[in-house]
Amino acid sequence: MSKTQYTSNPTFSKLAEKWPSAIVARTEVSNFTGGLVNEKTLANMDSLGIGPARVRVGRKIAYPVTDFIVWLESRATPCPDRKKTSTFGDSGDEK
């Protein structure tokens, strides 16, 4: 089975490449994202109808990896570069 390649965010595509399955169980979401998303957060979002696409297998909820990556990318925003300021305690005087 071939995995879809993502071009918009290489960090998220690496998550998909490392994951051994085509789905991510809700209980494994934290492992999949490295702790960025919690399973309880997803359960709450699902109840509000704003979570990623999901499938139910018996009593378990899972997310197709491709849909989950697209959802993560839609929620991600780049962090602005930090401006370098003077070092704490640096008065600029040399002794």
C-alpha cells in the first residue's frame, strides 16, 4: 500500500511516513502527533462536529492518516520569527 505524499508541510508528512498503519486510533493520537493533540481534545471536538473525519470500528474511533494530516495542516499556523534582543544582563560595556 502506497502512502500519499504531502507537500504543504514536511513535518506532517514525516508523521504519516513513520506511522505503520493507514489509520490512527483515537487512543494513539498523542503518540502519532508527539503530544501535540490529546485524545480527549479530539473526543470533545468530535462531539462538537469540528474534529477530523473519523471511522468507527466497534466501540473504537479511528482517523484515516491522510484525513488526519490534512486536518492537522488546516489547524497549523507558522510561528513568527523571534527578533533577537540583547542578552539578559548585557549592558554592552566591555571591561
